[in-house]
Amino acid sequence: MAGLPLSFAEPLLLIGLVSLPVLWWLLRVMPPRPRRIEFPPTRLLFDIAPKEETPSRTPWWLTLLRLAAAALVILAAAGPIWNPQTGIAASKLPLVVLLDDGWSAAASWDARIKAADELITDADADRRGVALVPLSEPARDITLMPAGTARVALRQLAPKPYSIDRVETLAALGRFLKSTGDSDIVWLSDGVDTGRGSEFAEGLGKVIEGRNLTIYSGGAPSAQALVAAENAAAKMTVKVLRTGSGIAGGTVRAVDAKGSPIGEARYAFGAEDRETEAAFDLPVELRNDIARLEIAGERSAGAVQLLDRRWRRRAIGVVSGSSADTAQPLLASTFYLSRALSPFADIRLGDRGSPQQALAQFLDQRLPMIVMADVGTVSPDIRDRLNAWIDQGGVLVRFAGPRLAQADDDLVPVKLRKGGRTLGGSLTWEKPQHMASFAADGPFAGLTVPKDITVSRQVLAEPDAVLATKSWASLEDGTPLVTGERRGKGVLSLFHVGADMRWSDLPMSGTFVEMLRRLIDMSGYTSTPGPGVASDPKAEMVAPLRILDGFGAFGPPPSTAKPMPADYRDRGTADHPPGFYGTAESPIAVNTLASADRIAPLDTSGLKARHASYTNTEPRDLRGIMLSTALALFLIDAIVVAMLGGGLAALIRRRTAPAVLAFAFMLAALALAPTPTHAQNSDDFAIKSVSQTRLAYVVTGNADVDSIVKAGMGGLTLFLAQRTALEAGDPVGVDPARDELAFFPLIYWPIVPGAPKPPQDAINKIDAYMKQGGTVIFDTRDAVEAPPGDNGGAQTPAMQTLRELLSTLDVPELEPVPREHVLTKTFYLLRDFPGRFNSGQTWVEALPREDDDEEAAQRPARGGDGVSPIIITSNDLAGAWAIRPDGQPTLPLTPGEPRQREFAFRAGVNIVMYTLTGNYKADQVHAPALIERLGQ
């Protein structure tokens, strides 16, 4: 309504507002004005002062008051609702829900799931089929399903950590719509275009063919992302992206590989900016330890930038064998190398002492990369150390020159001819040579071949069978410009020209900078050769190590994640989701977005659709407020009329005492009259509890404990829906002293040490609940706090509190759950019942032994005629079941065995099935008939 979050259930009744002017006229003319009649004797009355006066017409403000009250009554009759649900109109057509579930949907995932759940609830009320279409799964079979099944499928969805291609889903959607016919389509959009957004909008318009389309967008936080992290010489920077103008700024956090914080950087957007920058002004040693950048408060994989060794500010040693570098520093090879390498690394020049001494110093410092410019012969000791360093993962880059051309050195990737080829000499060219190509399997693959670079002199390689496989860049005549090979875990490379301008103008080009950057990237991996080493025809494959989920949290690799090449540089995909790959000592990072990726608002203006927004607040019915206000206005009107007519004064004057008594009686009656709120709440509680099977838990009053228990019961409910046929409703918190307990088959009661004992009425209700077939789980949650010894578990504060609680309850004899108890076999086969801890025992009602009954002794399961009314444990079951809204566990486990949480959930399933079905598996009445049928 005019931009306000307000709607009306019966908007036609608003036509009654048109009658307000008529009502104004009636109130102004009624009662009629008194007529003036000339009667001379009345002059005798002029000197008599009247005690009361009555106005001839209704005052304007009183008329306005009455009109306001009448308008409120009309508005209340129209059914006003604040923050109404913006779903589609009532219909009998099937409902198709398109759901954006890429990384950009994670920030507003809760709002999106809430909107989808409301749509499914409305469809369930109209008995319509629902098709749920996650746009990240183009191969998923689209089918109509009942609303209950769709709700379970919705709970199993989670945002993907990579960008989705919506266009790929159009084919499957088109086939489904053709087979289904007319339907209502709802697109729960995230409002972000990560690529091909306009193409999808255009294709969707063609596929739906005039069907009803509703697009949800707005009303939820817009997505933010991090791209293009760069560890420059003075600081580390990262670009922050946004799609809308609702976010003015924020903070980017930097953490190391262990999750410890390193620093924070603020960023701010301009009014129209979609991109800004955050900078970390930290020492290089701290910047090299950063493994993860994340936007504070943003829950998405796109808001995380993972860093590996490629982003470290490496120290590179540069050694020159030319004495002219000191005399003419601006023409020296070290000058060109320093200018080309300084944007990506810290340069250490070996300008003091001999090249042998500089190399020895760099080897002692364990630098990852060394550049040797025109260094001829090296001593055997240094050569051996360099070979060992390369084998261990070092990268050695050599540049030719007069000294190397005359030396007999085998520390090169290919065998060289002595001397060199020059313009105008022996083995000469008629004109300078240009670059021809980069090897497709070399580190320079993908670079644009420059046409303006010329080479006038080079060191030639001896032709042999492997020369072509070691050539990374070639000239037009086919001779190599750059060669390289893998040696052990490292790389040895040679530029067949010098690092200065005497032999070629390559050092003056931007290609030279990019080539050196590619070589620096190779030095980031000590266990792999880097991208495209020519001697290895196939790049090394690395397996996923830790993968980001859609919310930006680390988790184990999914079954769909595949190994990737060690030189993978692209954005995350379904096959290679964002995260770390390789080994824990030298992981390789894959991010959600590539450095050049940008995001933009999604344009859906070309679609003929109804637009709705996500709401974060519950709808509120305003009828009660409006009717109460109208009643108050009418009461004020009555008081004003009485005061103007003198009736109130006469009443007070004549019957002061009765009036005071009547007024006091009314106030006392209003104060003592029972309010219908609790009765109404009780009815709502009962209806909610019996509409679906629900698990319950006791509200202890401890906020931390109650939040964990609520999350735990919700996690168990979701696990039951995924693994069993039970689709339970949301868990309900109960107060034994106030709420009715008979609606719930199972109540979980966490024991808080030192908590006061409930009143006796509550104890009696618990006792009656247990005797009528209900089961209560008392969890002391203190298995790790028990002192050593056989009776250590009974000495904890929580167990003492439980003993005091049970002291007035009629508790049966208890025993640890025996191996043959039916509780161990109701759904899963279990030996014990772990929770967040696995060292505590689980106690149930002791059953009579049947050792004298030979037939009973052979039964695979033992159970009584009923269900144990009490289960006691100290393993903190709810703590193991508790999950966050993003699907991750809330609390860690102790000792944290690999499948401990899975077995905790299985224990919960067995307990729930036990309370719902009893000891049916212990009943062997039909066993002979079943065995006979199996034998047939």
C-alpha cells in the first residue's frame, strides 16, 4: 500500500471510507439548530445567569473525533496486516520454485528459505504440487512432489560455494513446463549477476510462455565479495565488491592457517561505487603468514579469499657476473631485473663480493628463487649445492651473456654451443629476429606474443631429440629463446639472451615482467614443478584437502570434488570447489572468484513478472489495535458529550457516593477479571503440539543451555526427516509447571548444576507423564567431569542436582543399557549411545532377566511390555546434535572420533523410534511365519 508494508484481507470494505463525508454532514446538522421566537416576557430572564449551557451545534473537533473512530472501524473490518506475506495469490495450479543457491545467495539464505517455506505452506493449504528447482543443479530431475516432501527437500539444500550458471537449467525447466502445463512460477533470486544474467532472463521469458511469474528480490542483505588479493611491496591489498548501495563499508579480517587473527583493514564505498579496496599495512613477515581474508559479518564463500604460497612476498636473490653493473647501474642487468621483479618479490642483490660468495649467501638463506645474470663458471662446491637446492624445490633462472657464452657449464637445461650468434657475424641473421610463439605446455602459455621485440644476439642450443620439449619460447627461425626443465622438485630455466639491452629489447617490454611473474609463481611450490613444466607432459594432480561451503566455512571435501592440476588458476567450480588442495604443508588455494571477476545487480526488467521482497519480520494483524483505538475514541466521545450536556456534573452532584462506588467496582472487576491471553495461548500450544509429532525439551532458564538444546533437538528432527519416514515438527520448549506434557512422546531434560528443584506440582505432572507412557531423557552433560573410580559419575554437581530432582519421583529400578536391549536395535544396530562425550553410561528401566526361559534367552532383543519411562545419560546428546543455521556443528566433540557425531545422531534416532514404537522388535510372535515365508 503506497510503498508501506501493509495489506488488507478484505480491501473492498475500504469503500466504506467514502461515506465519511456524509457522516460529517449528518453530525454537523443533527441535532437541528434551535429556532429563535420573539416573546417579550423573556426579557425578564436575561438577568438570570444560566448554570449550564448547551451548544447549538456539534463542535468541529468532536465531529473529527467521531469520524476518526468510524474510519478506524472501517479499516479494522478490511483486515489490515502489517508486514504481510508477499507470496503469490491463492491458486490451484502447481507451484514451481526456482531457487538461486550459489555463493551470492548465502548472505540472505535464511530469508530465502523462509520465503520458500511460506510458499510451500500456502501450496500445502491449497493442496497443490510443488516442484523445487535449485538453479545450481541443471542435471537434477524436476518433478512435482507433495508439499511435505518439498519441505524436507528444502531443508536439505545449502548454498554452493561457487558461481552458478542459471542458463544451464533452462533446458530441463522447459521440458518440465511442457509436460506439466499451466503453473505458477516463483523465482527466489539473490539479485546478483555473476555472468550471463541477461541471457538467463531472456531465456526464462521464452520458457515460461506467459505463465504467472513472481520474482523475489530486495529486502535482504546484498552480497559482497573479495577478489584480486595482492601482496605488494609496501602492503597487501584486496578488492571488495558489492552489488547495491545499501552497504557503506566494513572490515576485512586476515587470519593465518591456524585461524589466529593477524590484522584488520577497514574499507568504505563511495555513493555510486561497486568496488573499493582494503589495505593491510603490516610487516612482510606477517603478510606472508596470511592464509585467509574474510569480510567480517559476511557469511558466504565469495566473501573469503584464500591465499597460498603464490601470494607470499618471496625473497629472490639476483647475482650478476658483469663488472659493468657497478660502473653503469642504470644500464645494468640488475637494474632491469629489479624493476621487473620488485612488484612481486623482495629483491636481494648480490652486489658485494664475488658471484660465488653471493650464491653461497643466498643458499644459506634458503631463498626459493635465484636469478643469475651472465654468470659463467661456478665452483664445483657451489654447483653441487645449487643442484641439491634445485632438487629440493628451488627455482634457478639464468640469463645469457658473454661469460656464459664462453663457459663450459652444465648448470643449464640444454647443451649450449660455445660463442653466440650475432647480427652481422658468423651464423648471422640478415635482420633481427622476432618472437614467434610460447609453448602450449610451458609456464608462459596463454601470453600474447609481442611483435615489437627483436633479438640481435643469442646463445644457441645444440639440437637434440629433447630440445623441442624443453623450449618454452621460440624465435621466428625456430631457435629457442627460453628453455627450461624440471630437476627433482625444482626448476632450472635459461633465457638465451641477456637481462640488459645489449642483446635484445626484451627487458624493456611488459612481456618480460609477465614472464618473470610466471616464474615467480613456480617458486611458490616446493613439492610441485609449477605450471606447465615441459619435461612433464602431464601436470601433477592434487586432491582436495579442505573445501569451503557456501557460507565460507571449511569442511571435508564432498564426494563430487575431483583432483585438479597443480597449475590450476581458474575460479571454483562444481568439480573443483573453492578450498585448499594438495598437502597440508604446501596447499594450493582455489577461490570462488577469479581476480578479474566482477559482480553486478541482476536486471530482470525485461521479464513480465510480479515483484515481491523478502521479509525478516512476522506478519502482524492490526485489527485488534484499530478496534481498541476506535473503542477508546467512542468512550472519549461519550465522556465529552456528557460533560457538554451537563449530565456528568448532574450525576456527580446527585449521586456522588454511588458513582464513586460504581467506578471503583468497575476498576476492581477489570483488575481481577482473568485475562483470556493464557487460555488462548494454551489453546494455541495444544493445537500446535498435536498438529504434528514433535519432540520437546525442558526450558531451564539458562540461556546458553537452552539455545544449545533447542539447536540440538532441531538437528535431531532434521536428521530424522532425512533418514526415516518421520517428518516431525519443530521441537517445542516446555515448562513442566505450566504446560501440558501429554502431547509429546519424548521430553529431553538437560540438568543444570545447582538449579533449584521444580515445585511439587511440576514433579507430580512429570510423574503422571512417565506413568502414562511418556519418556524423559535426563542428561547431566558431565561425562568428562566425573572423577575417576567406579562411583565417580555419581559425584558430579549435575548428578547431585539430578538426585535431588528424582528424590520425590517414583523412579523404577535402573540398569545400564544391556547389549540385547531393544533400544540398541530399534532402527540402527548400536553398542553404546555417545553424545558430545562417549565415556558416560546410559541407564534405562531394569527389565526382569529371563535366564530360566530357554526360548527367551535366545531372543535377539529383550524388552518389557512397555517403554522405559526414564533414560539417564551424561554424554550431552543435545550438544552433539546441535547444528548452526548453516548446517555446521555448534560444539566440538570429545574425544572427537571420526564417526562420533554420526553415532550420536543414530542414538537419537533409536531413542525416538523406541519411544514411538515400543518394543515391537522384541516381539517374536510372527517370527516362525516370517522365517517360513523366507524359506519358500
